[in-house]
Amino acid sequence: MESMTTEQRLAAIVALLSSSALRGTTASKNAALCMHLDTLLRGDEKLDPNLRKTLERALDEWKLTLHFNCCPTRDNLPSRAAVPVLH
């Protein structure tokens, strides 16, 4: 399988961001977005420095979102359940 070009990867990132904004995010969209951002940042040395900084910040924020979404909340637990340990 051929790898995606920078333009194709940026298009996928924009599509995932748009879909998340319009219809909400899912674990799959989050994972795909983080994968595309990470792959683009690791593979393309020719990125404009300002675009690189923006993409790095976006990746950090989406990884944090992905982390928060996988942590259980207290609201969904029955009253007899132990309080989850947040890290």
C-alpha cells in the first residue's frame, strides 16, 4: 500500500476535524486524527514551521481529549462503586 502524500494527509485531518465539529467526535475519529497528525509531523521535514507548531499543539490537545474520553467518570458509576483514580 502506498503511503499518503502530505496534501492527502492534511485533507484527511481537515475532514476529520470537520466531521467532529459537525457530528461530534468518536473514539475512532480521535484515534485516526491523532494518527494522521503524528504521522505527518514525523514524516514531513518540509512543513512550514508555523504549520508544524500548530499541528503539534493540535496533536497534544487531541491526545488529551482522547485520554479524558477513555477515563471513567463518576457520574456513570453506581453509588456503591469505588471512586476511580484519575491520573
